[in-house]
Amino acid sequence: MRDRRFPIIVLLLALGGPAFAADPDDDRDDPDVVPAQFVQPVGPAAPPSATTPATVADPPTPVVRVQVRVPAHVPPQKDLTYRIAVTNTSGADAYRVRVRFPLPEGITGVTKAEPPAENFDPKKPAAAVPKELVWEYRTLRAGEKHEIEVAVKPAPDAREVRAAAYVAFEHGQAVVTRVDKPKLAVRKAVPKSAVSTDPVTVRVEVTNPSKVAVPNVQLVEDVSKGFEFARESEGEKGTVPEQRVWQIGTLRPGERKVIEYKLTAKDNASTEALTTSSVVKSPDAPEGERAESTTKLLVPGMRVDLSGPPTSAPGDPANYEIVVRNTGTLLLTDVRVTGSVPSDCTPTKMTNGGQRYRDQLVWVVPSLKPGDAQSFRYSLKANTTGKRTVRAAAETPRGIEKSSEVVTAFQGTAVLTWDATAEPVSLGTGQQGLLTVRVRNTGGEAARGVRLRVELPGEVRFVQASPRNQASANEVAFDGVSIPAYGSEKFTVTYRADRAGQAWFRLKLSAEALGDRPMTKEQSVEISGR
């Protein structure tokens, strides 16, 4: 069987002359007209527009093709039937589809048009046959196909008939552009509270929440008086010392810019809060946006009070009290409290928790709330007379240190110890023995009015005594002496054993340092007969 597929332009041999004149508007010979059937565009595809964002997805483009089928050869006087197929081969709908079939030269009339053309129906009487037949479809859905059948009668003298069918449709793309007002937003991040001696970090976030770019964006920062911008802070100096200006430039839609700077309190600042104000604006958004923040300042403060006696009686300890108070608004932690121990002084007691390190007593306070106070007590005793400076101090890891001093005039005291020995410990009647008493002053002050009295037992007889004394048959009373600090004194009594037995010497030591409580002692010797 012979292949019936032909190109869009077909040839027909027929007899007779042409029945119609050539159409001056016929575009079949127009060099700018490209047949739609079996022809693909040649050459490189048009480059995409440089202004089209890469993220925009274009809708699919419809593709409509027209196919014409007709016999390649027919006998004379036989109708020539054209079958025209219009197909949407794409996945997109085509709108306002228009099929044109210009009537070819070499025919005498149209005998059939199914479906009827918009401008001609051979079944109905018409004044004249149009130059071309036209079919119109409002919408040609994706994959949809329409078939048209046209029959014409060749002229008797026709040798060939050249015909062409054309299809045209509309393809458009709708876009929407919204007119958006430029807008800026500003947000701040600052600590709710900060120590007044520490730098305060301020973080400002400027955002363009609108859909259009905002050029020449400017940020102006104002801070309360008593504060200054740290040296490393960027930005231009403003009209007053408490102002800085940042030129941000252009912010694209959704873009964010973060500015960070530090503030420090001046030495004479007495404010309790830090206030910062941010204004972001642009010529395109002159009304600007504002944000404010407040940071409570915690001021460290501490006071140390030391109380103690101006004088201390001999032998009595001096009592001291240290009071550490938090006078600020900042919680103090790990407060180290010390009380000094001057040279030649000895601690006699102290508040629990204290430890001695060399010449001081140390306590540690884990935390001290604002307004709270804690006290520590200790006592000192001095062996020598003289003024002593007692110092109390407290310090924190933040470097806060306070101290207080008290001067106490100590009165030194004598401390007496003594012992007695008899040599020999046993002797016979008629022999001599020696009683020795040693008195030592271990205190830092001289022991005055030291007096020793020795009561002699009946078994012995007094011979002599040293140093100066007043002796009788049964007692030796030594004159009062003064024993220097850390010195000693020796007293001796020589006696003769008169009769056998155990002889007891009774000793009594008195001194100003002993007051009304003299010390007593007994010493015995064994006397045997001859």
C-alpha cells in the first residue's frame, strides 16, 4: 500500500483553468511565514532575561500543531478532500485557537466543510465563497484534538492544486506587581540588670520587613547621661557625647543587620538605671522606628566596722567585733573577712568558722545580700605593755575591699611559776639541809612585790636564809623583790635537823600580779636518828 502521509503543501493534477484569482493577501508565499506542520524552529534558543529572578517558575507553554492529509494524485473531475487535524500536544490549555484554510488556486468551488466554517457553510446559500475558511475554538484543552474535513472541486484544466492550513492561538503570562511601602524594624537585646562597674553590651537588630529595598538606612543610638561608649565601639560620634550614628546603607527585603556596642559608667555616675534609645530611619522611611531599653544597675558596696577597747587591763583579754555590711544593691559572694593578730598577742577565743593564718584570723562568707550584715568576734591577750593596732578587712573576688582599725593600749602582766626542792631529801639529826625555792616570771611585765614566807617544821632549826629576810625560830619571811619579765629569783633556807621524823616546810608566795590569791606549796624531808 502506498504511504498516504504528505507534507502540508500538496500537489494536484486536474483539468481546466482556475476558478478563482490569486489572493493578494495570501501569506503562503510570505518568507516570514513558517509552516506549522513537521517544521521545528532552528537556531539557538533566546537567552533568558537577565532581570528575571531565577526563582520564578514560568507556566507551561501550549503547543498546537495542524496536520493536513490529502491524496497525492486524483483523476480529473473528482472532488479533492482535505482532512485537517488540530491537536494541542502540550500539557497547557491553548486559548482563542484559529484555524485558517485559504482556498487554493485551481478549484471551482467548495462542496463540503465539516464542521462548517465560521464564515461559510456549503449547505447554505451564500452570496459568494470567501477567500479562506476559518474555524475558531475558544479553548483547546491540553491533549484535545479537533478534525476538519474540506472537499473542493478542481477546475477542469487544473494540473496541480497547492493548499495550506494554518493554526494560530494566544499564549500569555499574567504578572502582578504590588506597591509596598518601605518599612524598617528595630529590636534591642540588653541585660535586665548589670553591675555598674562592668561594661554593658547592647545588641541592636535592624530589619527590613517590607518587600522593597530600603536605601541609606541610618541607626542613631542615644544613652543616658553618666555613661560613655567603650573605645572599641564603632559608629560615628553624634551631636552629643551620649550619641553614636551608624550608616547601614541599603537593606534588601528581609535583610537583617546587627550592631553591637559596649557602654561603661563614668567614674562619677550615680544613676541607678541605664536607658538606651534606638532610632532607625531612611529617606524612603523618614518616620523611622524607635526602640528603648532599660538596664537596672547593681552597685557593689560594703562597709567594715571594727569595735574594740581603747585599753586592756593587765591579764584581761581585749574583745573585738567585726561587722561586715552589704551597703550596695549587688549580692556579694565569697567575702573574705580577716582580723589581725598583732605581734606579742595571742587569740583566746573567736567566732566559729574562723581559722588562723600566720598573723590573722580568717572567715569566709559565702553570700551577703544587699542590706544584710554579719559579725565576727575574737579576743586577744598581750603579755607586754604597749599599744597595738588591730585591723579588720573584708574583700570580694570582684576586688571590693574595705577595712577598719582600732588601737588598744595593752597593760602587760606578770606570770609567776615556782618550784621547791630539799637537799638532801633525807638526813640524820644534827645534819644540815638546804631548801631552795625558784620563782620564774614568764610574763611580759615585771612581777612586783614578790614575797616568799617559809614556815619551818618543829623537827628543824633555822641556820640562815638568802636573800634578805626576816627570820624567827619557826618562820622565814623574805623581803619583797621585783622579778623582771621572763626573769627568775632564787630563795634558799639552810636548816639543821634536830629530831627524827618527817618534817614539812610550808611555803606561801604572794605578789601584786597574784592579787589576793597567793600560791602555797609544801615540801617534806625525812630525818632519821643517829
